[in-house]
Amino acid sequence: MKLELEKSEDQTIDFGIQRVGSDVTRQISLVNQSRRTVKISLDCEGQVEMMQKFAISMNPIGEIVIPAKEKKEIEIRFRPQVRLHQFKQDLVYKIVENQEVRKLLTVQAASHGVELKLIENTIGFGAVVINSKLTRTIQLSNLGDIGCHF
């Protein structure tokens, strides 16, 4: 059985550094170079749940049938909802017939975002007379990865 990626540069899918809330999709083509139909599954060894921790989803997930000498498109999506450090994760597939697990490609990405926090939770103004003015200074700290202004 000879199952391979159509483009060799798809061995590593690099989503780069994305902002929290962004949505990036890559399409890869898996080609069956053998003479017989192959049935594979991307949902092996808890891979789907593990990839969800890194905000990675794949479509299709279940069993995929690839006829001889044909190709199948697979969509890989990175949709981070929280900040994530740089990661690199191998994506594997399982041949349904003999349960053999093989590496498909490597996915790498990171997610940066803005996280602002007030230094003090409450600000005390004490007693204030009507029509008077009292000013207090607050401090705002940026704990995120991206600079911001307002």
C-alpha cells in the first residue's frame, strides 16, 4: 500500500502565529498510489481530542475510503480561542484493515492575544461633595503577547 501526500511541502503544516479568535484553514490531498482501495481513519489513539486542546480540527474525521489511484482532500483548521504557546504535533492515520498507524504530517502553530488587567480591583473615592471633582489614577497592565493602546 502506497499512501502519500500529493505535495511534499505538506509534510509540515505551519499555521504560524495567529491572533486569538482567528480561523485559518489548510487543504491537503492524500493520494492512494496503490492498486487497491484503502480505508483509513484519522481518529486513532485519541488524536482528535488531543488536537482539540491545540484548537486543531480535521474534516473528515471518521473512516475515509480512498479508491485506487485517486486522491482525497482533507481540511485542517486552526481556530484558537485562547493564547497558546508554540507547539508542534504529529498527525497520524490508521489503516483500518491491519490497524497499522503511520505518520501523515506535522502541524505547528501558536496563538497570541491581548490580556489587560487592572492592578486594583476597587477604587475608593471616599466622601465627595456634590458638584466637586475627585480624580484617581488607575494602572492597567498588559499581560498578553501583543501590544495595545486605547
